[in-house]
Amino acid sequence: MRPLDLVIGLVFAGAIALAAWRANVLTRGGAIAALAVGALTYASGTLGFTLVLLAFFVPSVLLSRIGRPRKRALIDIGKAGPRDALQVLANGGVATACAVAWALTHDVRWAFAFAGAYAAATADTWATEIGTLARRPPRSILTFRPVTAGLSGGITLPGTLAEVAGALWLGVIAVPGILIASAAALSTSSFGASFTTRGAVIVTLAIPLAGIAGATLDSLLGATVQELRRCPACERICETDPHACGAQTVRVRGVPGASNDLVNLLATAAGALVAFILVQQSAVFWRHP
């Protein structure tokens, strides 16, 4: 990680974070968190890793603009509005840590883990943005009973298809991104692996599979572990405390403190872990620097 790359990353990430803040995509705190994530990502993997980050961020912003009147109703649940610092770190914190690990080791498994984390975040975001627009009400991933649109743990057919599409999209972008980052770091000597045909196929699918696995875990945790709360003032079910109306809410299900941000963090960690393990198991041998 070169100091010059960190400076360039701060400039690029600062410009994007400022634009996102002015467009009301991020809060002030969210913009600062995005600045840190973007700067460290560029400093670790230069344009290659930044391409992966943008492949998550840009489509997610564009998808959030689709059906905005309907999505405004999700403010009551806690799923609408500009993203704050915790939301930014929940989606990008694990990936950033993996990027830094790759910069320190030039071990390509960390590069795939970085992409796997963003694949999980992308798959989950696309599923949410498209799934909330489905005509039919979502159903619980556990019981298949109808649930309120926007609540964690609910799935729809359009949302599931969007989840798979998001994971595939990130996988398509990530492979050249990793190659660009490796070339920029001149790290080809730090990674030597001989792949079987089966192993090569697994490596190609590692990132999409990691994304789907992470997004699926997100839904499972959302239906079980994550807090579900009720607002006594307006009798609405939500996921935040306080509620959008300002009243304190009461937990009716889930583990205390298990917020949507925590679930997102665990989901991206799962995506990173799955990608790391798949690439590890696909190589016949590894050579480290």
C-alpha cells in the first residue's frame, strides 16, 4: 500500500462521497464512512478494487431510485432514507478489511474474499430494492407465510431473481478487477496455483456463490436473530428504536442488539469466508511470498 495511492484514493472517494451526500444518498456520517472505505479500497487494490466497489455502489443507488414513492413507505420500517455510517460500514467494512489484508500479503484469496463480501452486499441490496416492488406480498423464508413488505426475512420471486443477478454481476466485474489489482501490484510472483479443471470452474463461480450464500444468510438471520420491534404509539411493526415517529419501540422478536446493520455485517463476512474457502480448496498448491 503506497502513500500516493492513499492520497489518490482520498481524492476520488472524497468526490464520490460528497456527491452522494449532496444527492441525499448518504448522511454526513455515511459520507465520512464512505470516504474511509473508498480511500482504503483504492490504496489497497487501486483501480481494480475500486471497480468492484463501484460495481456495488452505483447500481445500488440507481435501483434505490426505482419506485421511490412506494419505497418511502418503508421509512416506517427503517429501510428507507440516506445511508448512515453504520449502514456503510455494515456493507463495506468486511470488504475493506479483506482489501487491506490483500495489500499486506498479496494473497489472492483475500482478493476473492474482498469481492465475495461485496457480492453478498450486492445480492442482498438488489433483492431488497426489487423485492419491495413485487406485486405479491413477500413470504417468510422460514415459514413461507406472508410478511409485511420491507421487513427482514421476507422473500419474493422477483427479489430472489434480483439476488442471483446481483451476485452474478459482481462476479463478472470482480474477476477483471482482481486481475487489474494484481497487475498493478506486480503480485503475480506471490501467487502460484495449479488448478484442476474442476478447480478452475469453482474459482470462476466462487464470487457469485459467495454472494448468494451471504444474501441467503442475511434473510435467515433477518427472520430469526434480528430484532423485530413494535411502536406502541402508532401500532406499527418496525426494525428501529426509536420509530420514525419518534416513539420508543418494544422488541417482540429476535436477539437484543441484533440490528439490521449487524445482520448485514455477518452476511458480508459469510460472503467473504465462502469465497476465501472456495478459492483455497480449488488450488492444488499455493506459493506465498
